[in-house]
Amino acid sequence: MFTPKIPPPDTAPTPGTSLVPPLTGLVHPPACTCHHTPAAPTVSAPVPAAPPAPPAVQFTPGSLVVAAAGGTAMVLIIGTVLVSMLLATAITAASVAVCAVVLRSLLNRPNNR
């Protein structure tokens, strides 16, 4: 089941052949049908070198303030959610412990009710 299935030698491609047949007989139509002669190439002036590209991300003072405020807001929101989850877990554990103590005292002394 987990052994590789190797094709028999008569169907396996030889190293010199391709699995894709060559494209033959394809004739593309010309781009336009106006039958004009191409214009003579013109000599253009040399193109000046392009100025260096600016960095991909540019921070302005306003964008830095927005990024800092957004990061602070995310930290506060995530911190609030995590603290509330921890508090909910602590309250649940305390209430289960109180219930266990009450049940234990009720089951150990049934005559004292």
C-alpha cells in the first residue's frame, strides 16, 4: 500500500523526450490588416537616468502618532480581554471550591441538619 508505484519501462518517458507534444501548425494572424509599410525608425534623444526610487514606506509625524495610538489601543484592548478571562476563570474556580466545601460538609454530617 505504501510502496511507490513505478510505471513499467514501456510507458515511462525516456529522459530525452517531453511529456508535452510540440506545437506545430499554429499560424497567428497579423495584429492589424491595414497592409501598411512600417515607418523608418527615428533616432530619439538619450533618456536621462531616472532618479532613485523613494523607500516603499514613508512615515510622517502624523502617521507615527496614529501608529503609536493604534498600537497602544490594541495592547489595552487585548490586555483587558485577557485579564477579564483570567478573572472569570478565578471566579469560577472559587465558586466550585465553595460548592465542594458545602457539599462535603453536608455529606459528612447528615444528622446535624
